[in-house]
Amino acid sequence: MAKQSINLSEIYKPHLQQIKAHLAKEKTILFGGAIRGGKTMWMVAEGIQLSVDYPGNVGMLCRQDMPSFKRTVLVELEKYMDVGVALKDSSGNEVFVSLIIQHHQTDHYFKVYTGKDKSPSTIWYTGLGDDIRGLASKKGMTLGWFGIDQVEETEEVHFNNLMGRLSLNIPKIKYKALLTANPMPGWVKMRFIENKPDDFIYIPSLPRDNPYLPENYEEELRKIYPKELVMAWLDGDWSVMEGGNFLFRYSDIRKAVNREL
């Protein structure tokens, strides 16, 4: 399917790990595994591209609660509101059409331009766990893709529910589940890091992979972070966040689950 000619380079110049994630063929992509690796920016850009590539597509961007979504994902999404799509009119003159046709702030969705005489795509957004727009509001939706930012903050039921929504009937559509996360004990680690599901890929992206961070950003954090946070948030190590303020260590829980009585 031909892609729209949209120049987004002034807004988004993906680094190498982000490019790998954009090119991934797998249905479910977990990207990040550390702080400041460009997770959210990748997820929003991939959602925009899926909306443009498949006219009439329906996607959903989520985080555990709406306040966190507005501070992170929505900020990245709104950067695309001033983007113009270059077109030629009947006289051959270049004209521009806004990529974002509409932002309905009350009902929480964006309409995305996909081409002349083509159906616009829709990007819904919500907090998954803090209001009636969460789990119940998505039970009847039909989606082509979804993205959950900081998926380790959410419950597994939200992911399973959204996977069941990927059934939009568009010719040659590629269904996508876009996930970002930081290393934490829990269902994300157990399901995606300790196991290798079918049609899934994990692509790490660390602060050192992001060339757009301030100089000495990582070095300064290494001076002030405790060892556990350095290994998890800067080095992307999923095995270290076992202590902290947890009543039971995650590794002990896993041992108990697997123990034969």
C-alpha cells in the first residue's frame, strides 16, 4: 500500500533502536526497558504511521491513568497537530492539509487525514484503570492497533482485552500491539521477558541509544542513583528490581508458583 508523503522529520528523527522497532514485523512489540530511550515518542510515531498507511484504521493509545497520559503521551501526540500534508491541486500548485483533522477533547479521540477521497483514521486515547473510560468502555471496540505506554503499570487484563479488539476488517491490514515499559517485577516480565511468545519481539532502548539527551545526562544519574536503579533504569536489567519496597521478592514468588508439592 502506498504511503502518504508526509515530512515528519522536524518532529521526529528516530534513532537506531527506534528504527529497528518501526521495521519490526511482529504483531506485538515491547520497546524500551529503560528510561529516556525514546519509548513514548516511538509509540506515538508508529501509531500515526499505521493510521496513515491504512485509511479508516482505528487505534487506541493508553496509559494506566489519564493524568499520566496527558503529561507524556498526549504531549507527543499533540506535536503532530501542526503537521501539514503536501498535496497538488488541479492546477499543479502545492497545497497543505492538516494531518490531524480534529481533536475531540471531550470524547478523547483524534481524526487523522489519510488522503484525498480516503476515509480518515481515528486514534482514541484513555486511562485504563482510573475511570469508566477504562476497561468497560473498550469491550465493544474494534481496533486495528493499540499502544500502552508504561505497560508494567497496568493489569494484564487490559492487555488481554485490547488484544481481543484487534479485528478491524481492512484489506491487508497489519494488526499491531505497541508496548513500552521500564524493568519491573510482574506480569510483563513473566509473560514477555522470561518467555518468548509467538509473533512477539522485545527491542531494548537505553539512554545511551538516544542521541538527543543532554550531554552527561547518564553520567550524572549514575552518580546519584542507587545501584539497583542504575542497573534497571539505565542498563535495562530486568533482574535487579527484586528488593525495594515489595513484601515478597518477585523471584521468591516465581519459585513458589513453580514448586511441586
